[in-house]
Amino acid sequence: MSQKIAGIKKIKTAQKTKLRSKPKVEGQEYLELYLMTKERGRLSRYHEVISETKETTEERIECLAQEFGKLERKVGITNPDSSTDVKATVPDSPPQHNKRKPIRPMKTVVINY
């Protein structure tokens, strides 16, 4: 993903591996439970955000594919395959358009410097 979300990295650090500088003491289990609960909540929120992002991107891709197909039909491309490159399917000669002719001739001005 191009977007970076804080806290989710694959690099192992002291925080990721849960290394503590203090030796384990009786009663530290509550702290570890609290930290694991916080991490579980953070990861579940991250999972929700990722799934929502995935759904919106898939919807946008489908919408773009439909628009792409409409434009291909409008331009006249005969092979509307979404996986091919557009440059490969564009016809060699551009379509001929009816150019408008001016009603009266254009005026020209001579400027001498």
C-alpha cells in the first residue's frame, strides 16, 4: 500500500517483540493484559479501515471499468479489453471531424517595430 499507517510495520523492534528493560515481576501480568488488549483493539480498527478501503477501491475500479468501456465504444475501439494497453488499441488514423469554417475572413493586422 502506498499509504503508511502508524504502528503497522514488519520490522522487528524492541516494542514489536515486547522486550522489556525491567525484569518480570509478580503483578506484571495485568500490564501485559492491558497492552495486549490495546494492541488487539488497534489491530481490529486497522482491519476495519483496510476492509472499508478495499471495498471503496473495488467499487471505484468497477466504476472506472464501466466508464472506460463507454469511452472505448464512443471512440470506436473494436477490442474493448480492459487489461490491454490503450495505446495498442487506438486506431492509427484519427477520426475525421467536420471543421467549422469562419463566416467571414479573418482580419490581419500588420505590426511594424
